[in-house]
Amino acid sequence: MKKGEQARSLLGISLTERPRWQQFLICTSGFFFGYLVNGICEEYVYNRLQFSYGWYFTFVQGWVYVCLIYLQGFTPKDMVNPWKTYVKLSGVLMGSHGLTKGSLAFLNYPAQIMFKSTKVLPVMIMGAFIPGLRRKYPPHEYLSAVLLVVGLILFTLADAKTSPNFSVVGVIMISGALILDAFMGNLQEVIFTMNPETTQMEMLFCTTLVGMPFLLIPMVLTGEVFTAWSSCSKHPYVYGVLVFEAMATFVGQISVLSLIALFGAATTAMVTTARKAVTLLLSYVIFTKPLTEQHATGLLLITMGIFLKMLPENKIPKKPELTASEPEPKPESQVFQIGAEEEEENKPLV
């Protein structure tokens, strides 16, 4: 573990002392498990029961998160960041959620899929401009992201019965949601980077607790809180499904935050994008749906994108350090140049 680096663990499993590939495998496994269960539960609640109370369900699951985090031993006394940090983060999160839900009224399903699949690209682009982060990605990573996005769009739209329907209002709203999503992922990475003592539990606890009052506004304005309460009172077992879903999604959320802390927002966005492809592929395998040439092309592009992402970076090897008894003489011009560079670095940014 590097000096000043926070010891990371995932639900009791130590990550810090493990090789990078093991860290990645553990985090992605937790994420895939959590959101696979989440997808099954959402399918049951939204499609089987025809309950579409997204704001209310998110509010209920938020309280489940808080209880689970308390059971993990975290309390507000363990916080290392001020509350105002999470007010900004929660505002961005709620704005993204609201714009995504609002765009559903203006865009059909294929159009939504196309936009949601491109999330990794704005995450990478925005990461290059955010103060405290300013990440620079090699060209092959941008190519990897493009291949992944195009492959996922081809695969998901291969059996769409309708063509994408674009509305100006819907496009503006979903684009705004994507920008906020990209900003949120990078902002989380900045918080982990600037204050390495920040834990995943703190991030999820504070974001959830601060974000829940934001949920009350659309719930009351739309009347969803009353209709949802009435419907769920007639089917109380729905709360059992919601609690079970929240417990699984909690594992997924902690895994995502672990990925952001260890590997960055862009890599995490690629994992979440690839998850959609894996989920769709499993549905075709389990339910024995026929695969077309477009499916195969999409899978090929996704695979190429993943392999490109796995390529090691070509770093320039460092020169061996000289011993104190054999200092390397430097030309006078080089000495002046180095002194000028140091003076430039010490200048304030503003």
C-alpha cells in the first residue's frame, strides 16, 4: 500500500494488498451480482405488477441503504468531508435522475438505449477538464470506448421493433442527464483523490441521506407519494421485494464506488456499459432467442473494445538512480533550464 493511500475493502473483503486484477475482479463481480438481482426485481415490480413509482421506490430503498450502512458500523462521526460536498453531489444525482425520467415522455426505447450507451464518452471527455483530476487518456482508450458504445448500440437495437424516435426536447433532457452523470462520476473520483481517507460507506451514506429530501419534491408535486402508498398498501409484499432489491443494489453501489476509488470514473463507466451487454447476452442464452448478424457484429465490437482497454500502457522506463559518489554532471544551460521549470511550477494557478 502506498503512503497516504486509504485501505480499501469491499464488505469485509480486503482490496488494498491484492493485485490489481483481483481488485478489479472482486469489484466487478459485486457490481454484476447486485445489478443482476436489481434487474430481476425491477422486471417483476414494473412489468408484472405494473407499478411505475420510481421516485417513491428510490426513497424507500434509500432508507434501506442507511440502515445497512449503520449495520456496517458507519456513523456521521466517521465522516472526513464536510456535508456541503455531498449536497453538491446529491444535487447533481437528483438532477440526472429527474432529467432521465422526464426524457422518457419524449424519447422511445431505442432512442433512450442509444443515448444511455454513450455514457462512457462524456465521462472521459469531462475528466480531462475537471480541476483536481485532469485525466489524460491514451488514444487506444478512446478507441476502446467508441467500439464498446457502437457495439452495444448495434446489439441492443438488433431486435428493436421500432426505429429511434428523436424529439428535440427529449434529446436536450437526456443530453443534460448524460452531462450530469459524467460530472457526478468524475466528482466522486475527485473526492476520493483529494481526500484519500474518504470511504465508500461515507460516500454512499451522505449522498443517500442528503439526496432523500430532494426526492420529496417531485413525489409531492406529482402526487406519486399518495398513489404509491395506496397501491403498496394493497400489496404489502412489494415492500419485501423492494428491501431485497435494495440489499442487492447496495452491494452493487459499494462495488461501483470501489471501482471509482481504485480505477477511476472512466473505467467504471466502461464496466457499467459492458454490464448492459452481458445482461442482454444472458437473456438471449437463457431464453434461447435467435442471434442475428447484427448481434454478432455488436458482440465483436464490444469484445474488441474490452481487449483494447486491457492493453498495458507503454510507459517510458525510468533511468537507474545514480549513487551519491557518482553524480552526473549537468551542462550549465540545463541547470538554468531546470531552475526556470521549478520557478514556473511554483507559480500560483490563478
